[in-house]
Amino acid sequence: MASLDEKALEKRLEQLEKENQTLRKQLDAQKSDSAGLFGRLNRLIRNRSKGKNTSSNNKHAEILRNSVWFDAEWYAETYEDELSQSELSHDPALHYLMYGGFKGFNPSLQFDSNWYFEEYPDVAQAGMNPLIHFILNGEREGRLPKPFDVANPLGNTFVTLEYYREKLWSGYSEQALREIERLATEGRRAVQVRAHWYLARWYYAHGDIETAQNNIQVMIGKNGRATKQMGVGLAKCLTLKGEFDALEEILEDEDWFSPTKRETLFLKANALSEQPERVHERLRYINDVFLMDGLTGITCQNEEAPLTLENIGYLWQGKPQVDTQASKISVVIPAYNAESTIHIALDSILNQTWRNIEVIVVDDFSTDETAAVVTLYEARDSRVRLLRNEVNLGAYPSRNRGMKAATGEYVTVHDSDDWSHPQKLEKMVQVLELAPEKMASVSFWVRVTRELNFVGSWFLNESFLEKNHSSALIRRSVLDEIGYWDTVNVAGDSEFLWRLEKHYGFDSILFVLKNTPLSFALSDDTSLTRTKMTHVKTIHFGLRRMYREAARWWHENSQNHVLIEGSREFPVPLGNTRSRAEQFDLLVVDNFTDENKNLAEVLLRIREKHEQGLSVLLFHWPYFNGWTGAPVSSNTFKLMQELAIQFTHGGDTVAVSKIWVVDTRLLEHVVDSLPLTKDVNEYLTGLEAARVSDSLLVQQCEAVFREIVERETD
């Protein structure tokens, strides 16, 4: 008779054999996936020659030629044999674009094509050249160009710089800034130049324009040649500082500023903003942008007043109008305390060439005279209708109320402080009328000051234009099928358009006049998008990123892409909701991505705490040496949705009785922003959530959270 130990051993052996069978199946599946993946890549290589002369390929080849990541001389020498047998031997960039990248050839010592495909299989599945993906998307998403050697971080300064560049925006700016500033003085010249650009972007985004400008000027001196990126960056700094004489002087350098480029025209208009006697010259620069796409120009509505956002008239020659029998467009304008700006929006919409419109202004319980101003317009123009909320609901609920009252075949939203070109609606609806299979159109806008200086995005780059997601023109039937906007505080526009694309297909949205702004958006440093907790930069770390990842999780894992008010199917960060709890029993701090090898057990313990009746809140703390693009795991979101648990985030304030830091190694690298916690009685650590009795560890926990509180309240 077998002993108990022998029986236990036999049972364990059976379990191990089952586990081995499972692992073998997974390995076979991975091999099959890899074979299929590289088979698709090989087919792509064979088919490349069919489209090698397209304008898209020429554009991408030019991007490579101008990139620090592509070394044409090194590439030609390294792959001399392969190039000599190719009809593209004369053009290393085009060869890498069409063939080399898919064969695993490297464009330089700074980029590993094979590793990039293996590390990010979605790129290979998309059939995109690895370096082109990195330049256009991957760098911004926090992906690396090659493996980073933690043991030898100085082994390749380009990769080291990229490593810290991604840390800069993903919650670890203190150490990242220190390292990037070091590389700006100690690295190779090309590395130093790039490091100064990253520093300029960081300081520009945080409102330190002087330091941003200093970095750009040092960058220019070290680079030894002019680039558009440097010139436009410097010009934007001068604009924000009001140094218009210096701006006008640098605009004379045509190596930086091509006279016919839209960016140059915007900047030349800026340079004249304090010279009222040259207003017609200033208008000519602005109008040249519109004329490039055959649009009418603008002028001063009141010739005696300065050219500002509030004083825009139109250069009509026999005012063109679209037949009033055309499709009807409903324009919804949510407004809160907008008495000083609402006329800008209303005047621009009521002067649209597309005449068959209704304008629904939803006053969100304003405490100023917004409603009175709109009432005057309502009396003068039958197309204007005012709705008034009895309590303050927020922008998205107000938008939804307006949409429910809309009667047009098409609907759109207009911010209460924006100006729209008179042909905006006409251009946006015409592309949809010609393509009935498309569901929405999106135009572009440029951010301006009230004095009509063009400033562009908060994130420093060489362009001024951005997609105007918040004012997409949508078929009314779309709202009936997929629902309205999520009633959150911020970021609902992105979720709505992603949901639309998921439901109708990724080609269901058309983009209109990509090089010309059809709206001017008032850039206001005191607006919601500039506050700490909801700032747009939190798409990298913080509230917006948590919300976007949760929304993506729902879109990818649900067969139903309909959002019904009051029954959202994904968890929303605490600070993105208007109705929220303020007191919690337990705050769980951990890394909630699949990089966490203990995540399954942590989630099980969280469920147990919830079943014990504790109110639980989570905070995601990314690993310092992890991939900053790693999303919160699907299992985490699934549990949160099931148990109605939420994430907190930097800038939020919560009262919690206990803080459970699951992995105390996280405390070695403190993130930029933690929630402000109060009423904390106890700290817990480890998978067992053991009470911290070690006085040094208690002090460390308290010091970390106290440091964050002091940093956040400075």
C-alpha cells in the first residue's frame, strides 16, 4: 500500500505533466503565430516592389533621410552585398524602407529592426516598417529603439537618451531630467542636440518658456545647421514671451522659414501683432493660409479696432450661401460662464455658408449673464435655441442634452470660446454627402491667444495644427446606434470617436483639409485642460491615461459598443467623475500591468478585501525599469468593473484608513505624482498585507507620501 507521501508525489507528478502539456501547446501556438507573422512579413517584402514609387513611400523615405536614427553611409557599408543586387542600390533609405527593415536590417547602430518587431508584434502585424513606426508613433508611445542595457546604461548614449526620454513623461521626471541634462553636456554632439530638444519640450509644456528657449538656442549652436524644428520652436517661445521684434528678425532666415509654408505665415502674422499700422499685411499672411485651399479670407469686422479673436470679419464677394434645402446640421454649444466669449462662437456659426442649421446653446447653470447674451441672439435669429440646466451638470452631460433636442441629419459640437471659419460646416458636410458609408468628419484647428497670436499645442513641435476631435461632424444616426458621450469630466471626445471607429470600422472617419485650420481655439492657461490633475500631459501618466486605457479595454473586449447613460461598462478614474466617494478603507498601491508576476494573487487578495466589506481604491505605480507603454492588465479592469472599484491618481485627494504598498521596492523610485491622502492610520506591505511594524519602513512610507503632498501643494 502506497504511503501518503507517495500518493502526494504521484498526484504532483500528474499535475506537472498536465502543466507541461499546457506549456507545450502554448509553445506550439507561439511558434505558429511567429511563423504566420514572419510569413506575412515575407509576403510584404515580395509585394513591396508593386508600390515602391508611391508618394507615401517617397514621403517615408524622406523622413528616414532626415532622421538621426537612419545612417545612410553606415547602412550602405554594412549591407553592401544586398544593396549591390538591388535596383534600389542608389537609395539606401528607400531600400531600408521597402526591404531592409522587413529583413531585419538595422538602419543604424541605434536601432534594432528585428528586436523592434519581436518586442512589439503589433507593428509587424500591421506590416509597417519598424523605424517608420518608431518615428511616427512608437517614440511618442514610449517604445524603445533597441534593448536597453540596465547594467550598462552608458553603453549606447542614443538608447540611454531615449530610455530617459520616455521616463520623463511617464511619471519619473526627476531622475530622467537629471540624466537628460547630463547627456546634453556629456554625450556625442548628435545626442546633445537631441537631449536639448527633449528638455525644451519638457519646460515648454510646463510653462517655463525661458528655459525652453535657452535649450533651443544651445541646441542651434551645437547642431551647426538650421532645421525647421529648431526655428519653429524658437519662434513659438518668442511669441509666448511677446518678443515680436526678435521674432520678425529670425523669420528673415529662409533656411529655417520657407516663405510659403503655413507655419511661416502664422509666425509672420504673430510678429506684426503689436504693429496696428501693418494690420493689412498681417491679414494677408493669415489669408494666404486659407487661400491655399481655396477658402475665403478674413478681415477686421470693425476697422477702427485691433485684429483680435473677437473682431473677425469676412472677405465675401457677394456672400456665398449653400441652398437652405440642403441637409440640416445641428450645432450644440455647451456654455458655462461664457458671457465674454459666447458671441465669438455664435457669430462664427451664424455666418456659415451652410445656412440650414440650428444652434442649440445649453447653459450649464451659469452664474454670469451667459443666458441673457444668448437670449438676445435667440430673438434676432430663429435658428438659435437656448436650453438651461437647473443644476451644473458639466460639459458632456450638457452636450448630450443638446444632442437629444437636435433635429438635424448631422450634429456637431462647438466650444463656447472658439471661432469657426465660415466654410467649416460646408466643407465638413460635403465630404460626408459624397461618401454615405462614412460616419463622421474631423477638421483641424489652431490654438490662438485672444490677440490672435498663433501658439499651437501645449506640446512643442514644428506644427501648429491639431485634429479638432471635440467638434467632429457626425451623422445623427450614429448617436442612435452607439449612444452619446460618456459623462466624464475630460477625455470623452477620444472615447467617443474610438467607439465610433470600433463599431463602424477604422476608416469610417474622414479628415478635412489637413493643412488648414477651420477653427481658432482660444488658448487659456486657466482652462480645465491646463489644471494639474486633468492636464493633457496626463495622457502619459495620470488621469487621462487611466481613462483611455480603461476605455480601450472595453472597446477591445466587448461585442457591444453602445454606451448607455448610467451603465458604463468600464471603470473610470476617481477624478474623472462628478459623483464620487471621498472616504475609503483601503488604498492598494502596486503595478497593475502584466509585468507584475504576482498580479493574479494581488487581484485575488483585493477580491477578498472587497468581500470582507472594505471599500477599496487602487493606485497604479509603474515599474521604473519597465516598459512605460505597458497598459493596465485586462484582468485588473475586469475585476474593477465587476466590483465597482476605481483608480485614483496624481492630483486627486482621498481619505483612506490604510495604505497597502504591495511591493515596497516601488518606493525606491518615487513617481512624480501620487494622490493626496489624509486620515491614514496604518501602512500594510507584502502579498499578505502585513501591518508595517518596522519603524524605518513606516517612516519611509510616510516620507514618500508626505513628499508627494508637499510637492503637489507647492
